Amino acid sequence: MIRVGVNGYGTIGKRVADAVAAQPDMELVGVTKTSPNYGAEGAVRRGYDLYAAIDDRVDEFEAAGLGVAGTLADLLDAVDVVVDCCPSGVGERNRPTYEAHDVPAIYQGGEDADIADASFNARGSYEAARGAGSLRVVSCNTTGLSRLLAPLDETYGVEKARVTLVRRGGDPSETDRGPINDVVPDPTTVPSHHGPDVNEILPDVDVDTAALRAPVTAMHTHSVNVTLDEEPSTEAVRDLLGGESRVFLIPEGAGIDGAGALKDYAADVGRPRGDLWENCVWEESISVEGRDLYLFQNVHQEADVVPENVDAIRALATDASRAESVARTDESLGVGL
Amino acid sequence: MIRVGVNGYGTIGKRVADAVAAQPDMELVGVTKTSPNYGAEGAVRRGYDLYAAIDDRVDEFEAAGLGVAGTLADLLDAVDVVVDCCPSGVGERNRPTYEAHDVPAIYQGGEDADIADASFNARGSYEAARGAGSLRVVSCNTTGLSRLLAPLDETYGVEKARVTLVRRGGDPSETDRGPINDVVPDPTTVPSHHGPDVNEILPDVDVDTAALRAPVTAMHTHSVNVTLDEEPSTEAVRDLLGGESRVFLIPEGAGIDGAGALKDYAADVGRPRGDLWENCVWEESISVEGRDLYLFQNVHQEADVVPENVDAIRALATDASRAESVARTDESLGVGL
Amino acid sequence: MIRVGVNGYGTIGKRVADAVAAQPDMELVGVTKTSPNYGAEGAVRRGYDLYAAIDDRVDEFEAAGLGVAGTLADLLDAVDVVVDCCPSGVGERNRPTYEAHDVPAIYQGGEDADIADASFNARGSYEAARGAGSLRVVSCNTTGLSRLLAPLDETYGVEKARVTLVRRGGDPSETDRGPINDVVPDPTTVPSHHGPDVNEILPDVDVDTAALRAPVTAMHTHSVNVTLDEEPSTEAVRDLLGGESRVFLIPEGAGIDGAGALKDYAADVGRPRGDLWENCVWEESISVEGRDLYLFQNVHQEADVVPENVDAIRALATDASRAESVARTDESLGVGL
Amino acid sequence: MIRVGVNGYGTIGKRVADAVAAQPDMELVGVTKTSPNYGAEGAVRRGYDLYAAIDDRVDEFEAAGLGVAGTLADLLDAVDVVVDCCPSGVGERNRPTYEAHDVPAIYQGGEDADIADASFNARGSYEAARGAGSLRVVSCNTTGLSRLLAPLDETYGVEKARVTLVRRGGDPSETDRGPINDVVPDPTTVPSHHGPDVNEILPDVDVDTAALRAPVTAMHTHSVNVTLDEEPSTEAVRDLLGGESRVFLIPEGAGIDGAGALKDYAADVGRPRGDLWENCVWEESISVEGRDLYLFQNVHQEADVVPENVDAIRALATDASRAESVARTDESLGVGL
Ligand SMILES: NC(=O)c1ccc[n+]([C@@H]2O[C@H](COP(=O)([O-])OP(=O)(O)OC[C@H]3O[C@@H](n4cnc5c(N)ncnc54)[C@H](O)[C@@H]3O)[C@@H](O)[C@H]2O)c1
Ligand SMILES: NC(=O)c1ccc[n+]([C@@H]2O[C@H](COP(=O)([O-])OP(=O)(O)OC[C@H]3O[C@@H](n4cnc5c(N)ncnc54)[C@H](O)[C@@H]3O)[C@@H](O)[C@H]2O)c1
Ligand SMILES: NC(=O)c1ccc[n+]([C@@H]2O[C@H](COP(=O)([O-])OP(=O)(O)OC[C@H]3O[C@@H](n4cnc5c(N)ncnc54)[C@H](O)[C@@H]3O)[C@@H](O)[C@H]2O)c1
Ligand SMILES: NC(=O)c1ccc[n+]([C@@H]2O[C@H](COP(=O)([O-])OP(=O)(O)OC[C@H]3O[C@@H](n4cnc5c(N)ncnc54)[C@H](O)[C@@H]3O)[C@@H](O)[C@H]2O)c1
């Protein structure tokens, strides 16, 4: 059993905790919270042990009727791996603590690439991550792009990918995030930093990205163009992507017309939190013109990195091969629609 | 066992079906669909028998690989009660069919009040609905208001209630609903029809409503003022509402600041589809100034009527008392946060 | 000629500058900017003299090709009145500077009431502001409420007013303001601070307010209930409000159904920036039930305080009566639709 | 003087009418309305003669206090050119009427290309439109693309253009348009019909488009990639586009970060209705990587086709060259920021 702690129990942390708890070969030792808010109460209801992220706040938790099992230091002493799910930049501040406790750490995509020994995406760089002492699971957008470009590059060769990322402005619970009634170039400069981040996973793929921010909370939307080295048929590409375990082809004629319906479908089939762990590629949009492939995909920013974190734990702490880890993660969670 | 059929498997229908399937004294015989879209596939995945709502579309379902157990007529022949969850106005068109099959029917709030023998809300009119041959579960907004005003009227007497309803523009999956970047008076005339609809449940409560439509999909928000006959303390009102099984007091200091966080909390505690069956009253907002009570409440339009439909089935088909039915519904679903 | 300077040339400042420039008895000496952004360029295009709000940034303006006429100190030396239109709280920091230069100042509603000798609204407190050495024009929402409640109180007596304010989340150019897809109680406590702010203008009117924030940028929407001392007819109230110079009754049947159409109409009739200086009361919504008046009004947050600032200048610097000032302001701007 | 009538006085029609009225060589004979709504009143306030679009509604206008100068037939008898600005598809129904009156007609982009003898964009196809008996001004998106691709193709040659169109969901006054909180592939198939529409103007340019619909009302956003035949410097492309009269380069460092600020700037410089007739290209986004050009541009859907309609009138009714017409249109309106 790999003993795992989650430091930072927010949007990503709570999902990683649930996913770890669902693994037969892992034990969720506990999660940290900085204050006894509704998330902390939710953790307790799920039966997770709470640890105070900040030492002198233990009393605050007790006052709120939420007992804590210890502090972050206690949690670190009890785990084989810590998954840092703190806000961007806080992971960097936490790093010395993890190192002092000699606990291998997994960071999230909001941190700079050099925070860890390697950047991680199960489809794109599992084997390359072997032997690392720490890993950084790339961001939701980079995860979505890596899963798409890896099989295309392997099968047909990618001459150049050009992607417009229409990013969600904030997560559903972030009431202070905008924009309202605006689609904002962010960054205004093109190409954006997302392409180079993909190269942390797939160093040889030529990819340019342009990023916008839109007044939506549910999902990112990617408008993808890939000039391939070969000229496959549209059908062949559809089959290739349909065969990927973490790609869901939104079927034509199913009546799914946007992120709202997609999440409705996820709830229909019983997904916890309505989560979509897979890239959601619009089947009808896949189109090859000469060597130019076009498609739209939606990425559930809160969820797609979750199975990746599980695999990153195995890559860091076990000898499991990519195929073994991915199969185990997917089966225990129910990835694949 | 009460044998139940659900005609119209959309936003409300799929939730009613799940809730019926969860009752120990009910059997979900099946649900109807007009076409084999993603909702139909979701129903099949849940193990529900599909019936074709439109006779000559059986082939379409077969072609999509979704076997049907029969047509609406077959479903009606096999049930004790049908719950009509079709779009507004379609229930009226379905009524003669239900009557021809001699099946007691429950309609939704999008239908006119005179479609059924009585309008229904478990808290406000369970006993009054006794003996009816058909019932209409009032709309999400009316349900939310009835649950609030019933205990206030019983305990303190309501001199007059004045409520502004800031309604969601559409459900999450309705991409064709607006407004974008506008808060629209709808109807422009004040008072709106919601007050009279409350009077279908609580005939003696004086209530004026004013309704707006906003560019949000998650929940309705009600800004409530009630002039009471007495002058209770703020604390007393808080206790009264906190004691209602279908009212959730959003706790101060929990870090919940909007509908997004509310639904995040619902998912945290494991609610299917992130559903909030309860009125969500902002505890901090409850305030009594003289005889004037103020508060905000949020209502999850997709969910609050669901336990009401379950109780309506028992009111129509059994001798169970209100207390018995509500307790059974709440326990089987897990109502109460 | 009253020589006027505007310190802070943003949403409000640029409109106040235009309005001052349009007055026959005023001279706009200049406006300040903290940096040479598009607003500064716009000011220059309009022929307004630019002053550097921050002394050591003069070079930055020169580098951008925008000559400045001096610094804030220079501007203050050249004016009879300064209108502070800086962000909330910055006015308080500027106060000692204005006092050191012995220049009477007008502040905006984002400042605390005690920043100035008196709070100001032409309809509600022009005469009370006489003799003050500084004034604070109350916020957009308070201005809208004062204009409505003043005539109602004078004519019928207000027993109690209860208002729900559905506020815009941000101005159109504020891309960092949320919420997205949420209506947020803000503040969660009821009554909100807006009622007491009205009492700075109308001390004797009993008014409770509840405030929400919505994902829109164009206007605020107020859902108003006023219990009057008398029982006027709906028609009488309509006539009363229709007779107010800064109230526009949105006519029934004109096809105006929201803030978007309202602003379209403002542009149709040639309003600069599509500004609506008037309270926009939905004629069809006006309704008297017993002594209870209901109505919806929309308030253009960027514009309604503009004529008030002009009148505040006259109240501070001249002997003009309210009637004289308001008539002059309204005529020069074209207030009244 | 060219006598011009505008049939359909909505979003586009009212702007075309204003633009025609501003031309020294044109006379706006009148505009039609189907009903006496706020737009009709706005037209009268501007001094435009009203004609009843539907014969038997003349009385309705009179009843609303808005006198009409006649019916559509009367208008057609009095003009040299009619500009049809009716909703998509209505132009097709109007065509026989125009032909019966033997009046050359200009249609809008909502109509099919074959409604007229030629499709029109001043930059792309002025000379090709010569001698046509009727013209169709292409849609707002196609206009924006044509203005961009024409100079690029002339100067460097376009090997292939790939554009993602993030379209506004509706115009500001359209309260019934969605989506709310969703970015919708529309159409889901890629490439979309916008590319072929560009080919109505620039037949030899290879362009693939992918279209989304977002919950915004102010502008469209285009994410553009163009593979050129040559390898110009970023600076050269910037200069080329900066030299186009109907392209505005949004300057770096001006503090403009979205459509809201863009429209604020338009209002600052005095644009009627805050209209942006130009393509708004984000200067900072222009970037050439090898032969791949990237940039973002915003298009004001309500405004960019307006100067094009003016030029279309001259192309249809005069011998003016493109250069003469464009110069005259731009000068009279003030195109160019
Ligand atoms: N939300 C997304 O869409 C998304 C997607 C992929 C990756 N990420 C990345 O995941 C990371 C976490 O993002 P998130 O969206 O979950 O953020 P979040 O704000 O939802 O959650 C962060 C949690 O960490 C807690 N926290 C803050 N400081 C802490 C500390 N010092 N110690 C322990 N806990 C602390 C916060 O209270 C909060 O509960 C970031 O790097 C982010 O870039 C986010
Ligand atoms: N969505 C809400 O917020 C909400 C809340 C409370 C009450 N209601 C009421 O519930 C009812 C259903 O609303 P909804 O939101 O679930 O609508 P919906 O559109 O989500 O679902 C209606 C379903 O009925 C199906 N249908 C249409 N015609 C049919 C027919 N002839 N036979 C069988 N099925 C048919 C549709 O395919 C769809 O699946 C309405 O009366 C509505 O006013 C809705
Ligand atoms: N925007 C509204 O809806 C609205 C409505 C009514 C009242 N108000 C009040 O008006 C005031 C101004 O608000 P706004 O919306 O115009 O803000 P804004 O941010 O649009 O404009 C403020 C301007 O002041 C400038 N500024 C900042 N610091 C400065 C300094 N030290 N010296 C000089 N200039 C400085 C900024 O650069 C900006 O141009 C606030 O008190 C606000 O509460 C705003
Ligand atoms: N709005 C845009 O963003 C935009 C941009 C470019 C092109 N277009 C095209 O311009 C055309 C007009 O679009 P719009 O947005 O101005 O529409 P709109 O709905 O704003 O205006 C259309 C006007 O025509 C009137 N009308 C309807 N039927 C009529 C009839 N039979 N006779 C006379 N008038 C009639 C309507 O009352 C309305 O005033 C469409 O082809 C559209 O595709 C629109």
C-alpha cells in the first residue's frame, strides 16, 4: 500500500483525494485544510482524516467541531508520497518542507516546470518520469493537449499543431473571477506559454497556442488544427482517438451541444461531481483536409488531471509500467465513457 | 409496491425516476423518451426500462442500439401512477391519454393549476391533496416559497410577504436560453403570477412577487421580506427554519458565497448530480427588524421538486400520512444537510 | 465661470469632465491621469488639458507623446472646485492635498460619508448641502433610490421602503470583475448598507435594502416596494414619477425589454456614450396594491451621478437655487427622454 | 445625389441609415418599420421619414403618434437604391418586390450568396462588383476576414489561413439569445461555412474556419493563423495592417484588454453608438514564426459592415472608383482611429 497525503484540499485536492481513496494499492492517510470551512466539513463527512495545514490553527478546527489528526508535519511523517494541490506558487513555498521530511512530492501545473525533476502526463511521459524524485502533473490544458498530440504524433507524425484555447474564466465556485461579457486575449501575445508547456511532455512536437479567457465556468474549449506528416482519412483519425482510453468521442446525434449537456451526461452516467476525466472530442468536428486535421475538444479543468495524479504516484513510488498503472487507475475510477 | 412510470425523461424526469427507484415502497416500471439521445442512453445505463413516447419511433431506438420495452400505452398499462415530466403544456396534451388508460397522474408546475384536482407541496398541502385523482406539483419557485411561508404562517402568522425572484435564465444544458449580460424583468408587470401560485398551496397567505431573469444557470435566488403578525427574535426564526427538514441553513463562516460554492458543497457531501433538494437559506441573511423578516434563499430549480413528486405519489396512491411520507422520502434520498 | 478640475479620469471622471465642459457657467481647467493609457489619449482628443496625477510620471506622458499641462498641484492652483473621481478610498488619501491647497472638493460615493461636510443628491438634499465646504455625491444606487423616494415621501409619505438591489458585477471595461454564472448575496447580511446611505440624503425615510451581485455590466436593477402612508392610484404614482425630470418612464409597448434595449434606445436618441442619466422606471411595473407600491427601475451606474456632480459644483460654489441648477444642468446635457 | 431607402430599421439598418445620411452625395429618403416601437421613435427623433413596412399597419403608427410618409411601395418609388436590412431570409422574400419596382437592391450577409449578382466587400471585391444589378454585403465575420486576408494575399501570398471564430451569442438588445455559461461549437462541423463565404470575395484564398458561440454581446473575437508564401518580419506585417484604413491596431500599453475597454475607447473618441467600424487587431498579438502569422482581432458585429454598405451603394449606382468611394466614406464617417 502506498500511503498518500494530500496537501491543499480545494478543487483539485478533493478530487485527487477521492481518486486515491478509490485505488486498491493506495491508502489516503489524510488531507490538509488551512481553515475549517465547508470543504473541511465535506472531508470529514467522507471519512478523511483532517490535518491542519497551518500549525497554530488547530484550535480553530476544534472550535468548529472538526477534530484534526495532526498538522502537516504529522501527515508528512506518515506518508510515502505527498500530493501538493495548493494554489499556484504555494507549492514552491512548500517544497523545502517536503524535502526536509524527505517525502517525494507531486506538484500541480500552476507551479513552474522546474519545481520538480520532471513534468508528467501518463500518456505522454510516463516512462520519462521514471526515477524522478518529484513530479509535476501538467495543467488541465496541457494535459488535454498532450493526450491528443501523443497518439497523433506516434501514428502520423505532427508537422505542426496550432491550437486556440478558449479557457474558462474561473471554476464554478470562484465568484471573484471574471470576465463578465468579454472574451479576453490572455495572454495577448501569441504564441502563449501553453505550447512550451506541452514540450515539457512531448519535446519534439511543434505546437503553437493562442489563449483566450471567456465568461464560462464549466470547461475549456480547444479549437485544434494539426498538420500531419501523413494524410489519414477522417475515419482513421476518429478510430485512433476513439481507441485512446482517456479520450471520449462525443457521439454525433446524441443531442450533446455544449459543456452543459456534456456535464449533464456525465451526471446521467453517475460520475461523481459530474466529472469528466477524459478529453471530450466532438466526433462531428473531426475532419481531415489534405494533411490538415481539425477538431474541437472540451476539457473539464477540474477533473482531467485527476487520473494523471494517480498515475504520477505510481510512477514515483512503484515499478508499475504505464500500461499497468493506467489500466488500474481507469478501472478503479471508471474512466472511459 | 406502487408501480410508477415517468413520462418525459428530461431535467425533472430523470431526477424523479432516480428518486422513485430509491423508494422501498415503489417500483420504477420505466421511463419514456421521444428520441434515442444521450438521455436515453443514460437511462439504459442506469438499468431503467425505456418506452417510446411516440409510437412510430420504436425503430429509431432499435437503430441506435437502444432496445425499448414498449410504447407509452404499454407503460400506462403497467403502472399505478404516471408522473408526467414533459415540457410545459405537453402535460395538458397528454391528459386525455392518461384518463383513457385510467391512470392517476402527477403533473409538473409548468402546467396550469386546473390540469389536476389539486396543486401539491408536501409541506403546505399534503392533507388537502388527499382523495384527489390527479395532482400538480407546483413549480420550483412556488415550492421554495411554500416551504418557507408555511412554517412562518403557522408559527407567527404572515401579514404580508413580498419576494423578489431572481430566476436563472435556463438550465445548464439549455444553450438556447438567454439572457446574456442582462437582468430582465419577466414579467415586467408586478406582482407576478408566482404569488397566486403560492395561494394554490397556501390560500390564506398574502404574498406579492416580482420576478427577474438573470444570466445564470445554477439556481434561483429569492430576496424575501415577510411582515409577520408577531415580533420573533432573529434567533427564533433561525431555529424555526433550521428545524424544517427541507430547509438547509447555509452556515455563516463556512466559506459558501454563492450558488457555485453551494453546489460544490453538495458534491462534496456526495449528492447525486450535485442536487440540492432543500431550500438553501443564507443563515447570515436572516434578520428580523420589528415585525419585518428579511432573508435570501437559493433554490435549485432542477432538484427541489423531486422529493415533492415522491410524496405526491404517496398522497395519490396510499394512506400514508404526511409525516410518514416525508420521513420515508427524506431518509431514502438523504434529504437534510 | 466656475473653474473646475477633475482628479481621476476613469468611468465617472470622464463623464463628469464632459458634463462640466458642457455647462455655460463652468470651465473645465483639466483632468488628471496616473498613466498615459487610452483614457489619457481620449482626453487629449477631446481637447482637455492633461495633468499628471503623480508628479514623477510627467516623463512617461511625454514619452507617450501626450504633453501634460502640469501636475495635480498645478491643477489645484488653477481651480475653484476639484471633483475627485478616484477609486474608492483614494479620495480619502487625497483630502489633505485638497485642504492644503484650500480647494473645495467633491467626492464620490465610494468614499465614507464622513469624508465631506455633507452627502449630496440634487433631488434629495440640495438645500441641505448649502454652506458645506466639501460634498460627497452619493453612489449610483443611492442616487437612484433618493430620486425615487424623495417625491414619494413628499407626496404620499413613506411608511417603509424595501428594496432589492441586483447590482451589476462590474463596469463594461472591468475584465477582472466577476461573478460568472452566479448571483451573489453581497453583503450576505440584510439589510445592506445602502439603506443607511439613503438616510444621509433623506434622514427620515425608513428604508431597508438587500443587495445581490449579478454577472452583468450594463445596469443595476432595483426591485422596489414602498408602503406609503396614503393609497394613491397606480396612475397617480405614474404621473408623479413621470413628472420628475430625472426619472424616465420606460413606455409600455415600446419593445424595450432589458438593459440592452434601454441602452440601444439611449444610443438611438444620440446620447453620448449611450448614457442614461435618469432613473429608468419600467412603466408597466408600477403597481399600487392598497398602500403597497411596487416597481422595477434600472440605474445606469456609470451615468446617473453625472448630473448630480454638476449640481454639487453649483451648490458648493454658487448661490444658484436647486431649481436653477437642475434646470441648467438638464438643459445643457439634454436630461429627460 | 443618390436617393437611398433603408428597408428594415434594426441593428444594421439604423446604422446604415445614419451612415447614408452622413454622405455628401447621398440622400436618405426614409426608413421602414414594421411597428411603432422605440426604434421607430428614435428614427423620428433623428428626423428620418418613416414608411410602414407592412401596408395595413399605417394606423398603428398614427395611433402611436408617429406619422408615416407612406408605405414600402412609396419608398421604393422614390429611391435609386434600396438597402435591405431585414432579418436573415426576409431579404429573399422582399426581392420580388424590389424587382417589381425595378430598384437596385443591396442585401446583407444573412441572405444566401445567390440572392444578388455579386457579394461585396470594398477591400476585397469593389471592382468585381461593377455592373451588378444587386449586391450582398457579406456578414460581419466575413467582412472582418476579407479585410485582413486581402492585403496579406496581395503582399505575401496566402498559402493557407486557419481561423477560429469566437462569435458573440447575440447583440446587446437580444435578450432571448444564449448561451449562458457555455461556449458552443456552432456549427459542430469543421470547417464552418465562413471560409466559403470569404471565397465569395476572395475566390483564390485557401481558408478554413472553425466557429464557436460564446456568452458575450459586444464583439466577435478571431484567433487567426495564416501560413504565408513569404517570411515577412512581424514588424512588416504590423506596418502593412497598420496602413489599412479599416484596420485599427490596438496599441500595446494602452491599457485596452478586452472588448469592453475597446468600446469604452470608441466612446471616448466620440464614436456614435460606440461603434467600431474597423477590424480591431491586437498589435501585441501579431507574430510571425517562420511563414506562420498569428494574431487576434476583434470585430464589432453591429458596425463593421456599415461603411461597406455605403461603398456598395456607390459601386451599384455610380462610377466612383474604389479609392474614391472608400476615401469619401471614411472621411464622412471618421473611419480610422
Ligand atoms: N482549478 C483548475 O482548473 C486547475 C486545473 C489543473 C491544475 N490546477 C492547479 O492545481 C493547483 C491547485 O488549484 P485549485 O484550483 O485546486 O486551487 P483551489 O484554490 O481550489 O485549492 C487550493 C487549496 O489549497 C489550500 N491552501 C492554500 N494555501 C495552503 C497551504 N499553505 N497549505 C495547505 N493548503 C493550502 C486552499 O485553502 C485551497 O483549499 C494549482 O497549481 C492549479 O494551477 C488547477
Ligand atoms: N427545469 C426546471 O427548472 C423545472 C423546475 C420545476 C418544474 N419544471 C417543470 O417540469 C416540467 C418538465 O420540465 P423540464 O425542465 O424537465 O423539461 P425538459 O425539456 O428538460 O424535459 C422534458 C422531457 O420531456 C420530453 N418530451 C417532450 N415531449 C414529450 C412527449 N410528448 N412525451 C414524452 N416526453 C416528451 C423531452 O424530450 C424531454 O426529455 C415542466 O412542466 C416544467 O415547467 C421544470
Ligand atoms: N463605476 C461606477 O459604477 C460608479 C458609480 C458611482 C460612483 N462611483 C464612485 O466613483 C469613484 C470612481 O469610480 P470609477 O468607477 O470611476 O473608478 P475607475 O477606476 O473607473 O476610475 C478611477 C480613475 O482614477 C485614477 N486614479 C487612481 N488613483 C489615482 C490618483 N491617486 N490620482 C488621480 N487619479 C487616480 C485611475 O487611473 C482611474 O482612471 C469611486 O468612488 C466609485 O465608488 C463609481
Ligand atoms: N446584427 C449583426 O450582428 C449583423 C451583422 C452583420 C450582418 N447582419 C445581417 O444584417 C441583417 C439584419 O440583421 P439585424 O441584426 O440588423 O437584424 P434586426 O433584427 O436587428 O433588425 C431587422 C429589422 O428588420 C425589421 N423587419 C422585419 N421584417 C421586416 C419586413 N418584412 N420589412 C421591413 N422590416 C422588417 C425588424 O423589425 C427589425 O427592425 C441580417 O441579414 C443579418 O444577418 C447582422
